[in-house]
Amino acid sequence: MSAVEHQGTVLGELRQAELPVVAANRRRGPAAVKNASVKLLGAVVVTILLVFMVGPLVWLMLRAFSGLWQFPQFLPSTWTVQWWRSVFDDKNLAHSIKLSFEFAPVVTILSAVICLPAAYAFSRFNFPGRRVLLISLFATNAFPKIGLYVSMAGVFYTLNLMGTFMGVVIVQLIGTIVFMTWIPTAAFSAIPRSLEEAARDVGAGPLRVFFRVTFPLAAPGILVAMILSFLAAFDEAQGTFLVGIPNYITMPTEMYTLVLNYPEQAAAVFSILLAIPSVILMSFARRHVMGGRLAEGFQIR
Amino acid sequence: MTELRPAGLLIDRVSKDLGGRRIVDDMQLEVHAGELTCLLGPSGCGKTTTLRMIGGFLQPDAGRILIDGADVSFLAPERRPTSMVFQNYALWPHMTVFKNVAFGLKLRKLPKKEIRERVEHVLELVGLTHHIQSYPARISGGEQQRVALARALVLEPKVLLLDEPLSNLDAKLRVRVREDIREIQQRIGITTVFVTHDQDEALSISDRIAVMSGGKVEQYADPRTLYREPATHFVASFVGAMNFYRATLHDNAIELPDGTRIACDGVSQNGAAPVEVGVRPEDVEVRTDGDGAEATVVREIPRGHYKELVLTVGGDEVRAFVGTEVTSPERLRVRFNRAVVYEGGSAVSEAKEPVATA
């Protein structure tokens, strides 16, 4: 009896003595190692991202101001602003900038006029084929665009739209439809119907309800859609090139000529110019619109 | 807000199908001018659908809805003399409290000065003048609820509709706001339809309650009648707690299937066939000695100012509400002070006070 008791006590003491150490190891050791490795991995990923995202931009900036820059050198040996001057002096280039800023707003507004009512319908009414239509809007983006544009060109020839302002507007419009439909559809869907019903209840007709309640509440989403559409139209090159030449040469289509006719420094200058509206509009969108809107736009059921 | 001219509401044999299912089935209901009627029932019983038909958000498939004698069945919501308080309040987040309340008045092209006066007056009525320039997101749920009420009242509707207006509030606030709503409703004497699934809410604020089930009105009566004399099994089980027994009736006693007899005032023999007997827990009298059926205590549940005893009598369960001072030994004796007898789901005994139907 006493022997058993004795043994029991010894075992008990042993266990007590060992336990805290084991527990501490289990608590601190692996968790800390895991934490550190996660941090390291994070740092590596961020660095790689930075190199890939910022690297080309830095290179572009250097190129735009570089004079002589030979292969093994890390930095250009001479600096110059002559490429900027030659871009701004070229009448064609200045004209293409002006044209781009004419097309993009027209396309954006036209796209809004066409797509917003559709977006409202997608959000509020459950009609046959709703899902199929909604998803098919992606179809234009799912295939290489050039194929689409070539077949459009055939139609445009018979309609006498080749080389016309309207033709270019239509071809640019294609790329904006997905943004202008999906994002506002989500924005409208996010508005509880009871807000509209409450407005009906106090005496507003359907149109007034839309303009006083629905539209103001969906405005941030619509604004994001308009910014993305503006940029899509502004940056559209292939279709505009195919339909617009030789009458309408916008900034992105001018890039083709630039790359062929000028040293690549001029192209660098031009791409920086082309990027400016994107940077401004994107930062505007980020500052004034909730971040979730864009993501919401592609989660419609 | 000047004086409201109260108007009556008549739901005349209205039916409505939604998604291939009959939601409201040949419903008949009249709400007197200035009366507060609760539509009470479980979810899916058709109460909200009924309210939405009164408000004009749905149109009846059959039947008519009359307000003040005029058929409004097919008028759009903006053309009806009704105002609705929505379950989620549905305040417009991009407008201040003032603009929310003033919106309907602006649509009516009233002079600016009058709009301001009426908005201020109604906000005073609901006690929210200090939040007149706040946005809805900046005020509490209870305050939003009162803004929604003010927005409905400012238009001086003939009928006020409330769709489970308290379900998003916490329990304490719910009790206070419902008393506020009742107080305001009585002060301005507006005809009101109040939808709720909370029997406690319905019993405490209504002039009359319409208990709904399966798209029909099971019983339409004042809270006291509804509680004391539930017309159907459904009403009895939905409103308050009720013990149900299959039993045969004797004079002043009922007999459970196993032969146990429990003394029960006011019942009389009516043949040998078993019927359904309903007894409220507060009508169960519990004694420690004397006569009465023998009962065993299974569980004792404290309920604050009273306690609930779960007993077994002759193989059946009896729930009784007793005072906290009652000590419960294992064995007790019970008798029933009052019972309602049902046959085929409807009440047959109990001298009923005339149930107001019209």
C-alpha cells in the first residue's frame, strides 16, 4: 500500500516538474517560428510585387529623360528633355491628345445612357434570360478583341461607319459595357427596396423615386463605373486603329506610329502622358469612393 | 399637424397568391376609425402581405380594400391615404432627419414655412427636435424608428401602417417605444394597423387583435377576450401558454384518458366522446393538501415575480403559474379554475362575450 502511494507521489512530482517547460515550449516555440516565417514570406512577396509594378514605371521615367544610355550602364550617361519637346511640338501628337479627350467623355456618357437603365432592370426585375444576358456581357471581353473588331469592320463598311466619329465611338463603347452594367447593377441591388417603397409611400411617382432616392444612393457605384469606362475608352487602341484611321488617330493608336517613327524615348514620354489621366482618375476614385464598390460589382447573383 | 379626421378601413374578402401559394385567403377585417388593430401571427401567416396590400405595394387578386368607404384596391402607394412605417425604418441615408420628414410635404408643394412648422411639430411629438439636422446613420435605432414614425405621421394619413416596427430594437427599448407609439396613436386618434408576431406586444397596445394563420383571420377580438376565450386551438396556443388535454367531460370535472379526474369549474357533461380541453397555467390551482387530483412535481422554473411548475397528473403534463411564496413538496394536489373546451379546433364551451366582428 505504502509503496504504491510512494511511487504515485514520485510520479506526480516528476510530472509537475516537467509540465511547465513542455507547455512553454509548445506555446512559444513553433508559434514564434511560424510568425517569423510568415512575416519573411510577406516581405518577399511585397518586394517582388514592388519590383514588377514599380520597376517598369521607374524604367519608363528614366527612359523619357535619357540622352545617351548604353547597355552595360546602370543609369543614362546624359539627361535631356528633348523628347518631351519633340512630342509636344509634333502637331499630330497634340491633335491625338485632343481627340482622345473628345472621344472618352462622349463614349462614357453614351455608355451610361444605354447601360444604366439596363443595370436598373437587371437589379430590380427578374425577367427570363436575365442571368444569361448578364453573363453574356462578359463575352466581349472573353475573346481576343481583334477578331471581334475585324468582323465589326465588315459591318461598318456596309453601314459607312469606317473612318467616322460615330464608328470610333461605337467600337470604344464595346469595351465599356461590362463596367457600365455590372457595377451599377450591384450598386442598385445594394439599395434596399424599402427605401424606394418608402418614397412611393410618401407620394413620389416612380421617376421621382429614381432620381431622388435610387440614383443618389447608387451614385458612388455609378461614378466608379464611369471612371473605369472613361479609362477603357481612353486606352482603347486596336478597335480605334482599325475603324478610325486615317481620320481619327487617338493617343493609344498614335503609339503605333510613334514606336515605328521615333526613338523609343519619345514613346516613353508618350506613355507617361497616356498614363496621367489613369493615375488621376484612379486616385480620385480611391479617395472618394468606398473600396468595396468595385469588388461588389462582380458579385451579382 | 392639425386635427386628423379618422377613417375606417375595410378589408373585404381579399385573397392574394404569391409564388403559386395562397398567402391571404378570403380575408375579412374591419378596423374602426381611430382604432389600433394588430395583425398577429407566425411568419408566413399573411399578415405582412395584408399590410402591403393596404399600403398599395401589392394588389389583391380578389376582393376590395376600402378606406373611408372609398375603394383603394388598385391605387398606387403614392396615391393612397396611407403611411407606412417599415420594419427596417427605410430612412433615406442621404437626407437629414428634417429632409426625411419633409420629403412628402415638399412633393405636395407646400410653402417652405408650413413645411418647417409641420416637420418641427411632428418631431416634437416624437421627441426628436434635437436631431433635426442629423443624418439617420448618426442616431440610435430607437430614434430612427421615431423618425420613421414622424415621417409617416407628418402627412396626416387616414390609416397608419406599421410593419413589425419594433423587431430591430432590444427588449427594453421595445417596450418603451411601443408605449410611445400607443400614446401618440391615441393622442391623435389615427386608425392604425400594426403587424407583429409578438403576442405580448399585441396584447399590450391593441384595441383589437386579429390572429392570423394560413392567410385567414382565426379570431378578431379585444385583447382580454382573445386571451380569456381563444376561439380556436391555434389562437389558444399562439397567444399565451395553454395546457391541452384530450379528456371526457363530467359535471365540474374532466377525466384524463387514464381515468384520473381533475375538478374543473364550469364544465358540464356532454356525452362520452373525448374532447380537447385547454387550461391556462394561471388557472391551475395548486394545493399542498385537501382535495384535488394528485400531482408530482417534475421541474420548477423561476420566472422572476412568479414561478412555473411542471407537474404530471395521471400521465399528462400540467404547467402551472404560481406565486414565488408557494413551496413545492414532491406531491401536490391540483384543480382547474377555468377551462375552454374545443371540438375540431374551435371553442364550444365558455359563455362567450359577444365577439365584435364588425
